[in-house]
Amino acid sequence: MTFNSLAFFIFFPVVTIFYFYLPHKWRWLFLLLASCVFYMFLIPVYILILAGTIVIDYIAGILIENSRGHRRKIFLIVSIISNVGVLGFFKYFNFFTSNFNHVASLVHWNYSLPLLAIILPIGLSFHTFQAMSYTIEVYRGKQKAERHFGIYALYVMFFPQLVAGPIERPQNLLHQFYEPHQFEYKRVTDGLKRVGVGLFKKVVIADRLAVLVNHVYGNVHAYSGPSLVLAVIFFSYQIYCDFSGYSDIAIGTAQVLGFNLMENFKRPYYSKSIAEFWRRWHISLSSWFRDYVYIPLGGSRVSLGKWVFNTLVVFMLSGLWHGANWTFVIWGGLHGAMIALSRITEPLRQKAVNFFHLAQTEFYKIFQIGITFLLVSLAWILFRANSLGDAVYVFTHLLAGNWNIFSLNQVRLLLGGMGFTFDAFLLSICAILVLELVQLKQRQNSILEVLAGQPVWLRWGIYYVVVLALLFFGVQGGSKFIYFQF
């Protein structure tokens, strides 16, 4: 079930009404059943995989807490291997098998392994990482093992963030299932407003931009120059609005029910460096890799060479987490390399900034933001391209082709060749400008806090405009969110 589907617009109000109607002692069970229905909407049998890992991690958490010495680490390792094993089988078996077969053919070894016709369970990477964070935190002594099996199962399966995060930590979420939540008008309406923001990002911006992006990336060799540049820029906004839109809806639906989920995005395209970008983008995953991979490897308290190695390892693993394709691995490695290069060249760059007295100037801040957005957008080519060959083609043809676009007819012809109308283009640009204006307003306060300070007539006018925009300008059809495939 997707947040932008008709089924969800029936499912969520029904769940909310029954949730607040039921006595507190039965709410956990109702939410768990509702989450099962939500997850089983696509391929019902895959819930058995999720159930199996839940049982293993539930038992492992208790055993870890009750054990001493090396036995605690053994139970943790069993839990991690179980989770990574399931993820590896469904997500990476064919990837590693195909690479093995390729190497075998290169060395003329007349042997190959068969590929499996399996479908990746939806959201497997997300709830696998959330489950592992639980057993790791229990092992570290920062979280008590959960004795209530149903509550632990709900922690893993809570439907607002089950499919694409945020990847929660047990310290933040588990205790909330024990707390009674009363119907509070302000909290509910604030949650619904957050849902509205997320839907606007998804159906008005992301899904409309996807029409052009999918058309171009579906056959990149038919395009060059301005067409590819436009597709690259549009994808940067598409993936941001698609994924942050999902997070907004997840946070908003949880808020309606009385739960607080962590923020997953903080205006990432206003970052002044790649490192800052990763502190603002997909925060729950970035912090997961920081706490459970980067810091155990030594963090920043190692030699420069070891730090560069650790950074590359973490980002390449992050890339592999996103998808079983070398394009994702290289995408992650590229981000790691840019962060490493930034640190290595920092003394030289700082001298230049001090020499030209740029440090506190608005021009320099805007320049940093622009360069960071450019680098991130170029890296997104690897993320979106269907193959490494397609990515190389896009990189090498961005500045090629005919750039003599000086008339409206030429623009219309260019857009028509990418499956886009001029009206759709104008609507997309206007929607992006609205997004940027809202984000500029959110430098100090959230948009909901900004709206709360406005007159009633203005607030409700904006609400009506958003609803009308969703109805008349949104792309209908309930297309899946990009991160569902991860």
C-alpha cells in the first residue's frame, strides 16, 4: 500500500478512528494488525520473512541482556547474520552471482551459477536496519530488551515508517507504544498538514518531474546537452521531493496517532559542503552508518590515511545499501571521495578564503551552496542511470548537442522530444519555486509554525490552495515512491 493511493486514503482514517476509540490496552494489537494489513497489500507471503526475523531478534535481545561475557557477542552476531543473511539473499544474491559469472567467463572458467527469480520484499533494507539497531543497542546496554513480543513486533512493523523509514532507534520509539495517546485537535491537525506537505511534494512535484526524467533516462543515448542537463536537475528535485515527501507523510501520520518520529531531512540542498549534505539528507540512515559502522572503525580519531579508507568504506556500503548495482556502489564511493578530498584540501581552501576575505560574505555562502548542489546533482546521475554505461554517456554528453535555444518554439520542440509539454514545464518550475520559497521561510521555524502566526483567513486560504493543487495539478495514479525499491 502506498501513501498516495486510494486504498491508503480509506485505510488511514479507519485506523485513526478505531485507534482512538479502542481502550489503550488493546491499541498495540490493533496497530500491529493494521501494520500487517498495510504490509501485506502487495505480496502477502513476504510477511513471513519479516515475522521470522522479528522472532529471531526478539529472542536475541533477551538472550543478550541475560548473558555475560562472550555469549552476549555471540547472540548479537547471530542476530546480525540472520538479518544481513535475509537481506543479502533477496537483495544481493543475483548481484553477486552475476558478477561471479562474469569473472568466471573472463578467466574462461566454463561454469556459472543460476540466477533466482525472486522479488525484493518491499522496505526490506529499512526494517532490517531498524531491527539491527535494536539488538546493537541492547548489546551496548543503552536499551532494555523488550519482553512484550507484540510491542517489539510493532516496533519493527509500525506502518507509517515500515516501508521507507525514518529508520528509528528503540530508545525513541519503543516506549511510545506504552504511552496513552489522547485525541488532541492541534496535534492531529498539525499531523494532517504535514501529510499535505508531503503529498504536495510527491504528486505535484516529484511525479510530474518523473515524466521527463523517466523519458530521458529510459533512452539516454537519444539525448545530449540541454536535454540531459534538464533531466539531471529535475531528478535532483524529483528524488528529494519523492523521499522527503514520504518522510513528511510518515511523520505526519504517526503524529496524528500521537507518535513522534525523527526528522529525516533538513533542507539538504542548502548545504555548503558534501559532509553537511549528509548531515541533512536521509538523516536516519546517515546516523545509522555513523554510529554502527563509522565510529566502530575509529571515526575521526585515526590517521588521515585510515580515515580516508574508513570514509570510503562507509559510503560504498551506503551505496550498496541503496541498490544491488555497481552504479550505487560508485555513487557512494564518489560521495566518500568528495568528503575525503574536501578534508585534505581544507587548509589550502581556508587560506584562499582568508586571503580574499570571503568567509562571512553572502556571495561565498551562495557559491558554496551552488557548488554543493552541482556536485550532488552530478553524482545523482550514477544513482538514476540504468547502467554504468548510461551514466558514462550522460557525464560525457552533458555539454554536447545544440545549445541554441532562444525561441519559445525551440523550447517546445526540446520538451516535446522528452515527452513533456511546455505547460507541464511551467507548472514544474512554479512548483519548485514554491518549494524553495517555503524552505527559505523554514530557515528559523517550520512551515507549520510560520503558518500558525498568520491570520486565520490567510492560513485557510493556503490550505485550500494546497488541496486544490493536489486535486488539479497532482499526477494521479499512485506511483510508487523511489525508495520503496530499497
